[in-house]
Amino acid sequence: GAGVSQSPSNKVTEKGKDVELRCDPISGHTALYWYRQSLGQGLEFLIYFQGNSAPDKSGLPSDRFSAERTGGSVSTLTIQRTQQEDSAVYLCASSLSYYGYTFGSGTRLTVV
Amino acid sequence: AQSVTQLGSHVSVSEGALVLLRCNYSSSVPPYLFWYVQYPNQGLQLLLKYTSAATLVKGINGFEAEFKKSETSFPLTKPSAHMSDAAEYFCAVTDSGNTPLVFGKGTRLSVIA
């Protein structure tokens, strides 16, 4: 597609529920990144995919967080047993190289 | 490991005044440096990037940044602020194409009429 698409744009969930966040990268972009943006905290790196493999998942905050990418395209970030501290904007980006990422508009997750 | 420090979480300037947003980085190898802008409820948009070519980099919307190796800084400037420049600005660094970008905490720019 023309840009990076993320869905849903907003998600409100109850504490303890599982959520899935989706990212559709730009067609042909081999690298895909997930970041988390909390108020006043900047962007926190979560995980990076090159193709379907994840060479760097060092940023995942706990084992409740997981992500996968299929067909070198769509990626899903899953948060199990959500907690209130998981509330944030989750941003996805894709790129062909380090010459700059293209970001999606993000998913705003609110855990109540 | 790389790191980025943005000095000033909030900067306020008058319309028409100089914009100066500060960014200091730490990297053990020659870095690649980026500035991104984020408008409310939107994703991040690339303003400009430094990738070891010219030290003065020009970006979109009249912004530019200068790679200052001796100071390990990469300040973002614009000669004359517009109301439309009000947004959050992020500085980022990486040391290679295989390392994810490390972002600063951002600087919110307000432009006063």
C-alpha cells in the first residue's frame, strides 16, 4: 500500500484481557519495527523483523508480549493479560534500509 | 550502545523567530542521525537524515541540521518559525542498517503568534 497501516486506531480493553495489534507495512519493505510511545517517555523499541524473522526482540517488556510476521508482510503484536501499565500508543514502522523509517499512525491502547 | 538526549522537553518560540532544538548523541561508531516530527494523533514523519555525507543536512519544511562531531550533537534549526511548525520533534540515532533506531524523549515545540 501507499503507507503503513495500523489497526485498530484505538482500543479500549479490560485489565487481564488479551489484545492483538496489526501492522500492514509498505509493500516490499523488508524491515518492520514496533515501538511503544508513552506520555513523556519518547519511543521505546519493542521488536524488529527482517523478513519473517526477529533478529532483535530485546525490547519486549515481558513474556506477555509477543509478535509475529507472516509472508514478509503483515505483523501482529499480541499482549496477553493486559495491565494498566500497557496503556500507550503502539507504533509500527517499515523500511528498506536505515535511510529512514515510514511510520503508521499508531494504535492507542487503553487498559481499564 | 547508542543513546540520544534531547535538551528541553518543551520549547516555545514566537512566530518568525529562530527555532533551535538540541540533540546530543552517544555512539561508539560513526552514527546515522535523524530528526522526525509528530503532529497530534499522527505517526512520525521523517524531517531529515545524516548518513555521513555533507555535515549540513536540509530537510522538509525549511528545517536543517548540522552534524557536529566534536560536540556529538545534531541540532535542528529553522530560521523563521510558522504556526504550522507546532508539533513534537524526535531525534534518533543508529550505528548501522541492522540496528533499530534509538529515539530521544522528544521536544514539544510551541509557536506563539
